[in-house]
Amino acid sequence: MQLLSANAKMNEATPEKGQLNLNSESMCISNMPLYMDVHKKVKGVTAKAVAEAHRKDLEHQGKHGVQFLKYWVDEKSESVFCLVNAPDREASNKVHKEAHGLLADEIHEVSEGK
């Protein structure tokens, strides 16, 4: 699995809700739930294509109160994983739909392990 980051850096302190905290440059919305969305069987997925899709997500995220934090690409299994602060489970898919049309197959609320 190839790790690709949204240029976020972890701090030692963790907030209550999703327990993910980023440095002030990334302006983490830490009081919202943290979600991992999963895109399965994305035919011909490449790291380059996902980087472009992520860039488009970042352009649209503010309209929906969402913050895309990181993403991962597994080209072998044709899967993409997005880590998102969002007000609700479906907000990230609203951004994906507007940005590039590739909707998540699964959306899981997650918290960072200690």
C-alpha cells in the first residue's frame, strides 16, 4: 500500500472527538467526527490520479464544512482510503460528487488509537 499525505503533520496533543490533531498550518477541525471513507475496485487507479482527485476535493471541501486530512492508495487492490473531518457521515461523499464523481463505497467513523 502506498501512503500519500495531504501535507499534514501530527502533533502530540489530541482533541476529544476524532482524536486527530494537526499543526496550525493545516487548521484541523478537531471538534467534528473523524471518518475513513473507502473506495473499492477503482479500475486502473494510480497514485497520480488520486493526487489530482484529492486536490479537487480540497477545492470543494469548504462548502460542506469538511476537511480532507490524508489519503492512501492501494493500486494492487484498486482501493483508495480518505481520512476526513466532517460534520456527518455523508458530507465527504457530497464533496467527492462535486469534485470528481468518485463516491466512497463505505464510510466509517474512526478515532485515533493511543
